[in-house]
Amino acid sequence: MKDITFFTWKVQFVATFLLFLNAPLIQAEEALATPQVDSQAWILMDYNSGKVLAEGNADEKIDPASLTKLMTSYVVGQAIKLGTIHLTDTVTIDKNAWATGNPVLRGSSVMFLKPRDRVSVEDLNKGIVIQSSNDACVALADYIAGSQDAFISLMNGYGQKMGLNNTTFKTVHGLDAPGQFSTARDMALLARSLIHDVPDEYAIHKEKEFTFNKIRQYNRNRLLWNSNLNIDGMKTGTTSEAGYNLVASATLGDMRLISIILGAKTDSVRFQESEKLLTWGFRFFETVTPIKSEDTFITQRIWFGNKKEVKLNVGKQGSITIPRDQLKKLKTSYILNTPQITAPIKKDQVVGTITFKIGSKTIEERPLIVMETIEEGGFISRMWDFVLMKIYQWSGICFPCSINS
């Protein structure tokens, strides 16, 4: 490690470290030629880093159709996770979830529920995720929240927490409704939250078929049968107003990508364009974690504390996405928010920014985070630090500031 000395006339403190790792080199510019995607709106996102690798009209508001069920699935998953409901609970079906008696559901995708049927939460949940069953959405919404309107409030509330700034849900199932819209970007954020927050719920999305009342129905996401990619979710959506939509996620090693296709012209186009996007992403990019969350990135002098040094790192946001085979060229630097770090200071407090670059191009930025809480020191210790700081500010010489990082 190198000694790092900080001077008073420098407002910004930058220390650059080369990460030397073995990897063959390619030109980073090769990854800049994004594919042509035949859909109204689309986006490709790295799940781990959250980086958008490519996009087109990603903020255009479009009817999500049955992609709405991703949020329905999320709310159900959270209710199970929190213990509000259980998979073994039995739900009594009422007439609102009866396709024959509810004109909204007629002719749509259903699991043929009938009034007074008693169906487990597990079966209804699989009906939503695997069969895209609109009657199951109504039944579970009523069971969890007491009414569809109350459930929709939960959906939009979770959406706000996820940062879905251009999304409004008006139904629990996604059938056409005035004022219901989303964007490719918001759908990617929703998909990422579903995978991360409710993994048990997401695991259902890879199941290829489901049988209920001796009726076998197959998952509408045909990419689950794709032999070229390891697809394990997520959801199709189709209405005359929305066109053909698809959210898909695939893995390659430790890398996971999320692709969104909205407003494709045909059923086959949405699948081929999603496969094209995912294949392109895995070909040209990789997810790396150059700074581990448990490792110290830099040790910095702290003033007025019960310790003299504070350990800083990237926290839980260490994954970044870079052009494939460029890891050897990756450089990191950091900058502090203030000239000095002073106690008291809390764990996970942000004190600066870490920048990742390849050549002169900034690839990603992450917050520089405190690894441990440090309280104020005693009176004498703080007075001594005050004297040392004044000497430092006057002369630019600070022997306690030169520490190993």
C-alpha cells in the first residue's frame, strides 16, 4: 500500500489505485454499437449494478398490460414474507373472481375459478405467475387487502418506494384501464426489486407449467424453453392497446441481465428481440466487484474521535458493469465531501465518492461509506486534535495524516 499525504490547499482529496488483474484486452468502443430493437420501447439493465447497458424510448409511457402482474406478484410475495398470509391459507372464491359473472374478466386468461371454490394461496399465486390468471389476481387481491382498490393502493405504494416515477396501476391484473401506464425503465426497476426483495416469489417465475383442476396450462414466457440462454423469468403482457410486451431475466455465471420489450408488433418479435438484447449484453459486458463490501478500500484520519483512523469502503454497492475483458484497465479513485472527517460519525454514513474509470471514461460512481461508528473522544483528546488540526491547516504538515491505506 502507498502512503497518502493530504494538503490544506487541496479541497478535494483524490487517491488513485490501479487494479491489476489478468484478462485479455479488447477495445472498449466495441461495446458501444447497440443493437437495433424492433419495439416501441425497450431497455437492458444489469441486475447487480443497476447499470443501464442500452435503451430506446425507455421513459415513454405505455400500457403495461399483464406486466402489471409483476407488481401483483411482488405484493403477494411481500405479504407471504411478512407473514400476513401463508401459502397454505385457503381462499374462498367470490363472484368478483368468477370470469363468467365478471364482465371485465370474460375472454381473458383465467384458471376457471368458481364462486365458493376453496383454493390455496399457493395455487392462486402460481395461477398469477405461471398462467397469468386474471381471476386469481382478483381473488388474492381481495384476500390480502380486502378489496381490489385497497390492493391497488399497495401496488402504487410499493411503486413509489421503488422509484417508479412514471408508473400508475389502475387494476390488479393489467387489463386495459384508463390512466394505467408504465415505462420500460420502471419495469426494469420493478423486475430488479422483485428478484432482490422476494426471491422465493421470483423462483416461481421459472416454472414452465401449472395444473389446476386437472387443467394443465403452460407459462406464457416461451424464453424459458430457450436453449441458448439461461432464462429464469419473468412475464409476458398483451392487449390490443399495449401490443406485445415482455420482461425477461437471464444469468450467465454471476451476471444477471434484465430486458424489457414494450409495444412489439407481434408475439414472436418480442421474444426474438429480448433474446437479441440479452445475448448482446452477455457478449459485450461483464459484472465485476473490484471492491468487496467486507474489505477496507481506504483508511482515513478522523478528528475528535475515540479512534484516530476510520475505515471506508463501498458498502453493499460494489458491483459494477464494465465492457467485457477490460478489467485490467480499470482504475479507481475517491474524493471526500469535506477536507476533514470529524467524529462523531455513523456506520454507513456517506463521506465521499468512489469513481471507476477505464482510460478517461467514467464507468461508474459509488458512495464512499464509513465501515464503523466512531464516537467523540474525551475532552483532552479532542483538544489535542484541535491543536494538531490548526497546525495542519497553517503549515500543510500533518504527520498523523500520513497513514497506510
